[in-house]
Amino acid sequence: MPKQIAVSGIQASGNIHIGNYIGAIKQFIELQEKYKLYAFIADLHAITVPQDPQKLREQTISVAALFLACGLDPEKTTLFIQSHIPAHVELGWILNTLTPIGELERMAQFKEKSDKQGVLAGLLNYPTLMAADILLYKPDAVPVGEDQTQHVELARTLARKFNTRFGETFKEPKALIQKEGARIMGLDDPTKKMSKSASSANNYISMLDSAEEIRRKVKIAVTDSGSEIKYDPQNKPGISNLLVLMSQMSDTPVKTLEEKYANKSYGEFKTEAGKLLAEKLTPIQKRYNELIKNPKEILEIMERGSKDAEKIASQTLKDVKQKIGLI
Ligand code: AQP
């Protein structure tokens, strides 16, 4: 039986954080064994907010190096850069013509980001491009963090709409969301998700933060009133977030960690948490530092993946164009 297909991307917008890793990349590593996985760097999504061109190039290669350093294997997974495959934009445009503006304006991410920096058309249309990213590969599953659920739902709606109007073409994929770790919270505000666009770098642990920086950020992370080390996201969002981070990075159940730190103070617990997170990221960073010395090789890997992805994407697009009446 052919393998099921999964597809997902990460924006090339810098500062890939431990939330992106736990919510998405870690899932990719597991899925690449069972699924035919397409994992891409979403550079076209990154430019929905202003980017410095030189930095964007560097960030794209940096995310690619991180993919490899985290364990994505180009022999198993098709790794590519979104903008290398024009079919993404073409299908994105076609899907725009099926999407009422109201649906895009209702998206939580759009509302949040348009508040921050004024409304750009690209930001509004982000979800239709994301629907194209997904639907081109006819996947069964889309591994994402919880914040992307609404966008995957739109992709499903558009697939259904297209199929009803033009005949069976797309699959309706399901979002694969981790039971735990699907929404890592900000260290400086554990009531909101960890985010690379946060105003303070103390909000997130970047995958490339030094061990010292990680320990410092965890030490100053906002905690809660009381003194018990207990998983209780309602009343203890800060401590619960640190427990989830430790649990996810050490593959240890939260319950076990609660027992281990039952008699420790917040201070002791945070010192241990910072130490563990730094230790777990060190080997990834070592591999990253080796890989990034050779950006040309990284780009070549991505270009090989693009060739592979292009075959499927252009086939789907050809079918779509024919069905909607483009000559
Ligand atoms: N805090 C998070 N916890 C768990 N998963 C998360 N993801 C993002 N934040 C968290 C997941 O990471 C994948 C890649 O995300 P993206 O590059 O598309 O960026 P994003 O979802 O817009 O969130 P970021 O990284 O924090 O960026 P900004 O600040 O720009 O919003 C996705 O699967 C996402 O769900």
C-alpha cells in the first residue's frame, strides 16, 4: 500500500523557536518514518510582513539547516523552498477566487497581526496560499501547532468547495495536532502563545540561543502565585508551560516531572528546567553549526527536493486549470 502523505511548512521569518520545534518540527521527524512527507520553508509567507532581502536569504538557509540539524532526512523527506514552485502561487490565486473575504477577515492570526502592523493584502490572503501549499500535494495529514488549526480548516473547506463545483480533485486532509505541546506559551506571558514576532526576545527560546541565554530566559520566565510544581494551565500557566517544555524535550510524562520536583521551590525547578532545555538543544545546535558552514550544499538539497515536489504540484495544477476552464 502506498504511504500516506503529509505536508507542512515553517516560515522563513527568523528565530525559529522551541514552540515551532515541539509543535511542528518534532512531529515531522516522527512522521517521516511512516508518511511520504513534504516539508518546506515558507518564504512567500514570510514576506507577508516586511523582510530585509539579505536577512530573508540568510533565514531561508538557516531554517533549512535547522530542518537537517533536527533530523529531517532528505533521503526520506522531500525538503524544499516554497517560492521554488510557482504552482503554490498559481493555485493560491485560483483558491482566492473561491474564498469570501469575510472568511479571511475572521481568521484569528489575521486579526492579531493586522492590529500590530496595518493591513496588507498578502497577510489577508495568507490562508489561501497556505491552502494551496497543502492541497497541491493531496495529503492525508498536515502536522501543525494549534494556532494553525483554523487555516487547515479553511484548506478543507476550499477542497470541498472546489470538488463540489468542478469535480473530485482534492483530498480533505486532517490537521495533526500533538496532544501536548501544540501550544507552547510565551515565557514572559504564559497566557499567550510563544511567538517569533513577540516584542521581547524573552518571550521565546530560539533554537539557536546559547545555553547561557536559555538558562537566563527560563530563570526570568513569568511564574505563578503559590509554590507547588503542578500542571494546572488555568491557575498556573507559567509552571505548566515549563513542565510541558521539559516533558516534550525529554520525552518524560508531565506526571513524572511533577513527582520529581514535588518538594522543590520555583527557583530550583526553573534552574533545572533551564539546564535541561539547554542540554537538549546543544546537539541540534552543534549539527546546525557544522551544516551552516556550507550554505551551497544546503541549497542543493533544497533544490533536489523542489524537483521532486514540482512533479506532483504541477500535475495537480494542470488538472485544476483544465477543470476550471483555463486553456
Ligand atoms: N507557540 C507554539 N507552540 C506550538 N507550535 C507552534 N507553532 C508556532 N508557534 C507555536 C507551529 O510552528 C509551525 C511553524 O509556524 P510558522 O512559521 O508558520 O509561524 P506561526 O504559526 O505564525 O507562529 P510563530 O512561529 O510564532 O510566528 P509568528 O510570531 O509570526 O506568529 C506551525 O505548525 C505552527 O502551528
